[in-house]
Amino acid sequence: MPTHRMNSILIILSLLCLPCTLAYLPFHNSFLQPNLSIAQGDYISKPGCPSRCGNLTVPFPFGIGINTGCSLNAFFDINCITFYDRTRAFLANDGFEVLGIYDWKMHIKNRAALKCFDTNKKPPNNHLIDEPSMSYNFTGSPFRISAENELVAVGCDITSELSTTPDDDADYDYDYDYVSLCISICNKTEYLRNGSCSGIGCCRSSISQGLQSIYLRTGIVGSWPNVWSFNPCSYSFLAEKNSYVFDVSHIFADPLAIYNIVERYPVVIDWAIGNRNCSDAQNIICQEHSVCVDVNTGVGGYRCKCPLGYKGNPYLSPGCQGNI
Ligand SMILES: *[C@@H]1O[C@H](CO)[C@@H](O)[C@H](O)[C@H]1NC(C)=O
Ligand SMILES: *[C@@H]1O[C@H](CO)[C@@H](O)[C@H](O)[C@H]1NC(C)=O
Ligand SMILES: *[C@@H]1O[C@H](CO)[C@@H](O)[C@H](O)[C@H]1NC(C)=O
Ligand SMILES: *[C@@H]1O[C@H](CO)[C@@H](O)[C@H](O)[C@H]1NC(C)=O
Ligand SMILES: *[C@@H]1O[C@H](CO)[C@@H](O)[C@H](O)[C@H]1NC(C)=O
Ligand SMILES: *[C@@H]1O[C@H](CO)[C@@H](O)[C@H](O)[C@H]1NC(C)=O
């Protein structure tokens, strides 16, 4: 349920009666902290399966290992790998690093689409030294790019483009199916302001719900950037709405610094069970004391939820429990 609707419910409730509002509040908070239930109680993972990968709690339907039977299906398999002293979790199917798993969301590590210039060379030899685009393809999987993310771009005289068209499918630069776009203009650093992401050095744009396969590109406005001397790289990424705070120094960042910046902002992914709603799905896996809820991302699927006063993993027996 969207937060503004939750807030309206709260306002209406408090107009009607204050005790009702107070009774509603814990329920309301469980929406704001979607990790509140699934990783609590005695049954987080399937019996005999590990429930942690390093610092990450891995609740069922996710499971550690590939084809170990610990997850609901291969999409939820978590590849747990230790590099030197750090243990990291990856989606076995997609390779994205998982940073957090919550009731119906997860955080994955961010990646940016960069465009960089060789600042040692003067125009017209100042060619692009890097131009990767970035894509997410969750087609056919239980994952969707959450509309809690927004498109963010940092750079001068650039566009940031989110489309559903692969690179090879576009005949012309603008022959894409856009789903979000923003433009940032700035040919002087004097106009840049810390904390301001409104089209001068930084831009942001919202995205719609239920996207599964998208391409992210950073484009140049005009035929030649005027900005090469101070803005070596421009970059686009997805980030949880309003989490990214623009800092003027981010305009001067080199690729390594950029990777460090964007990694601080995880991408929110919505997950669901299957692609059918509660009335259509067969063998609904919701356990005792849990309720089946249709997901509202527009691409089907359901989730199981513990009602008010109950917590636990609703996907595993014995289901939701009181007093934990
Ligand atoms: C829930 O997630 C937030 C961050 O999103 C974290 O600060 C908090 O500790 C988590 N709570 C539990 C119970 O894991
Ligand atoms: C857990 O997180 C801490 C702080 O981020 C880190 O220092 C530690 O290495 C992590 N532990 C594992 C096993 O990855
Ligand atoms: C996305 O993934 C699906 C399922 O794996 C695959 O069929 C499709 O070709 C992929 N799309 C692109 C553009 O790679
Ligand atoms: C900034 O852009 C304006 C309009 O295109 C142009 O007249 C001006 O010369 C540019 N300034 C710099 C420093 O490139
Ligand atoms: C922007 O913030 C950084 C610290 O994050 C500070 O060092 C810098 O001086 C600030 N720049 C401006 C123009 O306010
Ligand atoms: C469930 O999905 C079916 C088929 O897509 C649809 O006809 C039905 O209206 C949906 N039910 C609800 C409650 O959304």
C-alpha cells in the first residue's frame, strides 16, 4: 500500500477516534519497515539450511546454495561466497550482490552507466574513453525494479535515459522506448549547489512500477560537451527515492570514485511468489496465520503476510506466531 494512502488512513482514523489510531500504528510501522517479520522467529530458513550468509539474513523463500533445496526455486538461490575476510551474497541466477532481504523487498548493490572523457586531450581529440550502458533483466523472474527507486544522473550537459530497448535494437540514438528521462545542464561550476538535484549538475526522475527489463544510458546534450575540462565523467544510476544527496565534488569524480559513490545507494527490488494473484495461483504457499496478498506492481504474483500481532516467516511452517 502506498505511504500516502497509509497516511490518509491515519488521518481519517485520528479524526474518528484516537485509540483506533494508536492500535493501527504498529501495523502501519510494519509497512514502513518491510523487514520486520520474515527474519524473526525460530523458523527463518528451511530446517537444515543456513539462515545467514556473512552479515546477511537469508529468509525462505530465499535459500543459500545452488540447487540445495533450501530456496523455493532457482530464482531465490543465493550464492554465498567468501573473498578474503568478507562474505558476500549474490543472486545465483542474475549475479547481483544482495545487501538486504526484507518482507517483500530486497536491496542489491548498485551499478552505474558511465560516460567519461579523456581530460588530457583537447577537443576535437577529447574522445570518449568509456561508454558502458547498464541493464537489468529480471524478465520471467519473481523480481521487479521497485518504483521506490528513482533515476539519478550526475554530470554536465547530459541526459540520463531509462528505456526498455536494448542497444542493438535502436536504429537512431533516440529510437528507444523510454520509461524515464532526465536532463542536467551546467557549463559553469558556479551554479552547482550541494544538496540540489534539480537539473543543474544533477537530475532525478521517477520510474513506474513493475519494470523488469531496462537499459540505463548516459547521453550527451549537443554534439560536443563544453564541460570536459572539469567534468571527466557523467553517470546514471537507480537509487532509492531521495536517498542520493548531490555533492558538488561528485562532478569531478573519476571512475573509481564513482563506483564508491554509487555503491552507497542500494537499488530496491520488489519480489513476489509466482506471477499469479491470490485468487488464481495454485498451491499457495502461505502458512498458518498468514494471509495471501496480491502484489500491486501490475505484473502479477502474490506474497504472504503476517497479520497484526503476529510475526515470523509466513512462507514456512509453522507460519506466523504471536508474541515474538
Ligand atoms: C530493518 O531494516 C533497516 C534498514 O532498512 C535496519 O536498520 C533494521 O535494523 C532492520 N530491522 C531488522 C529487525 O532487521
Ligand atoms: C560484517 O559487516 C562488517 C561491517 O560492515 C564487516 O566488517 C564484516 O567483515 C562483515 N562480516 C562478514 C562475515 O562479511
Ligand atoms: C532477458 O531475460 C529473458 C529470460 O532469461 C530472456 O529470454 C531475454 O532474452 C532477456 N532479454 C534481453 C534483452 O537480454
Ligand atoms: C555556456 O553555454 C552558453 C549557451 O550555450 C554559451 O553561450 C557559453 O559560452 C557557455 N559557457 C561555457 C563556459 O562554455
Ligand atoms: C559541498 O559539501 C562538501 C562536503 O560534503 C564540502 O566539502 C564542500 O565545500 C561543499 N561545497 C559547496 C559549494 O558548498
Ligand atoms: C487475478 O488475476 C486474474 C487473471 O489475471 C484476474 O482476472 C482477476 O481479476 C485477478 N483478481 C484480483 C483480485 O485482482
